[in-house]
Amino acid sequence: MIPYGRQSVTEDDLAEVVKVLQSDWLTQGPTVDEFESAFAEMCGADHAIAVCNGTAALHLAMLAAGVNEGDRVVTTPNTFVASANSAAYVGARVDFVDIDPVSYCLSPDQFAIHCREKGNPKAVVVVDFAGHPAEVPRISEIARSEGTVVIEDACHAVGGRFGVNGRGFRVGGHPWADLTTFSFHPVKTMTTGEGGMVVTNNREYADRIRILRSHGIVRSKEEFRGELAQYDEVQPWYYEMQELGFNYRLSDIHAALGVSQLKRLNDFIGKRQEIVDRYNQAFENLPLVKIPRIANWIDPGTKGVTRLSWHLYVLLIDFSQLGKSRTVVMTELKELGVGTQVHYIPVNSQVWYREKFPSVRETMPNMANFYESCLSIPLYPTMAAEDVEQVIDAVKRVCQ
Ligand SMILES: *Cc1c(COP(=O)(O)O)cnc(C)c1O
């Protein structure tokens, strides 16, 4: 069975993890520092803070952005539930705005309409769906004009680059997001087992996230303000909990895998692109199937600045014309050894959101059309050429 996604872990990765296991330091320590520095450099960002998973990264980004009880946060329905849940964790009300019909990311047009009608939210969470960047230049212009913080959930887009008007920008390093989050779950493009990262150019955000990642505790004398702090003498045992934080730390064991995987990130992205190219060529003329497209605000790859980091390969299939339901198509593909998945069930339709925000009845036609026809087919760097051809043959057999 060819799964829809799978990690690639080599002997080199294992050796790096074993080295940490044999060292004195297993929890957050020097290897986390090394991972953070290497990751910040890869993104071209000032600060990277490693955490225990991508959801924790989003939660801390919300707190750093100052989102509170009663605030509003806008996000896309076409994402994993964590993008929205992080806003709910801090007591915000979550509003969903329809997607763009080309990129399947949050639509800047719909976001503009939403802000005009309801006012700007405290924060907007954009998601680089499947690895295609959300249209951050326009979204951030609308957001920042009224002080909305832009959080980019880049869990699908690690290492991606995109060109705008001939200039190249990196996911995590471009000027249009205030905070960018990543996940290193095994199904993502690079893995640490479980793990996540927040990237920002804002020093205050970075400091706050570091403190919240570890119980809200500060350890430097300059920052003490508690009644037991004695400023005239050194108290080597002393630390202060100044706000209610969490244990969201990543371990050095996980970070070792991250450092090692990061060295192969370019290979992972290249291998995924090769498979995407082969799929595009094989499926572009299938009548009932639509292949992924790149929105035209992004310079095409030929200009040398765009290199998307594809996480998913999502086909839109006209199931009603085909005369088979998605369940039948998935079952037939499975019988041919091909695993598939649906990304995503619209988050606003999840039971918890329906029950929590009963007054909200969004009409989101683009999301509805997308959800009706999307199907993710296998995409991961260790797919053999025969696997790719097997998927292509199976899809052609089942979908025409
Ligand atoms: C995977 C994912 C997350 C959550 O990451 P975890 O590491 O599993 O907590 C959040 N948002 C998106 C878009 C994701 O794909």
C-alpha cells in the first residue's frame, strides 16, 4: 500500500539522535539552540523558537500576538483544526472566511469584505495550503491597516520560496507575517517525530514565547520583580514565575533529528517537486480532474525565484460527472494499492465549532466546491519511480 504521506529517516538521522541520547543533555539544551539557529537561518528570520508540536507553536503565537478572551480571530476553513483551535484556546471567537478558488488558501477579497462588514479581527491565521503560500502581501495590507496581527501557519510550506515582482521571498522570512509557525509531525516535509517552531523578526514576541514555552518562568536578574528577589546579592537558586506558561519545550533528542533532517530539506523539496511535475503532466488532460495551480500573484518558477515546498498533491475530481462517489473512488484506489486522504473537512463544520458558535452560518461557496471534490494522492520524497507510475495508472483507471 502506498500511503498518502510518509517520513524519510536515514542512518545519519539515527546517528545524530543516538549521539544526544549518549550525552548528558536530553531535554531542551544545546541541540535545541543549534536547531533554532539553523532553522532561523534557513528562513532568513531573526528568531526561531522550537516547541513540542505545531499546535503549541500556534497557541504561543496567539498569546504573543496578545489575543484574548472576547477577541475575534479570522482563519480559513481549509486547514487542520489546530489553526482555529489555537484561537479558541485563548478564548477568542473564531470567524471563518472563504478560500481562493486557485490556491485554496484564505481569499484576500473575502477577507477584505469580512473586515469591512465586521471590522478587523485581532489576528488573522493564514495557512499555506498544500505548500502554496497564502496571498500574504494583500492579506497583510488589509490586516495591518487596522492593527490585525498576521500569523502564518506554514506547517505545509517549510522551506518554500516565492517570487513577487521579480524579487524572491522565503516562507518565515518575508515581511508580510508577524509570526510564522511550523510542524515537524512525520507526515510533514521534515520531521522531529513531534515538534514545532515559531519564527519571527519581532524581538518582543520571541522573548515572550521563550518564557511561555517554559511555565512563564524568568531566570535573569534584570527581569526579576518579585518580593523575594534580593537585588543586592546573587541567589543562585532563584527564579520567578511571572505569568501562567506551559511546558511546550522540545527535547534535544527531537532537535537532533531536526538538525539532521534540515540538512536534507532541499532534497526533500526537490524530490517532491519532481513528483508534482510528473503528476501534473500525467493528469493535466484528464477531463474530470483538475490539477493544482499556482496563483498568478506569484512569479512562475521560470524566473528562478519561486520554489514552492509542496506538502500535499490535491486533485479536484468531478465525482458526479464520473458517476462514482468519493468513497467509491477511494476504495477502488485502495484496492489498487494507493492510499488517499481528504484535506480538509471544513473546520467551521466541525461539531465543536457548530455548537460553540451556533449563530454563525457562513456561506462559503468556494470551500464547499473544494470540499466536494478534493482528494490528496500520495506525495513523499522516498516514493520510488514505480510507485509514482502505479499511482498515475490507478488514478487514470479509476477516474475516467
Ligand atoms: C500539522 C498541522 C498543524 C498541527 O501540527 P502538530 O505538530 O500536529 O501539532 C497545524 N496546522 C496545519 C495546517 C497542519 O498541517
